[in-house]
Amino acid sequence: MAKKAAETVYAAQYLGCGTFIISKPKRKKHKLRQLRLKSPNGGMRK
């Protein structure tokens, strides 16, 4: 039922010399569908 903590939060991996790899969780399918239904032409300008 619950996802692993590593999948549900942002994670930063330090590579050295001030370099990080930042990963974020993917958007869930049902949330993405709701967003598209709410604003079908979000990328358009007037």
C-alpha cells in the first residue's frame, strides 16, 4: 500500500566538488490526468 520512502521524496546524491544529482518522484498517472482535464491547453499563449 505505501510506497518506499526513497520513491516519495526528493533525493540528492553528492558526487564531490559541489556536484549533486537531484532526483524527484514521478507524477502519478491519475494526478496527471486530472491536470490535463483541468487545463487542456496549458502550453499555449493567448
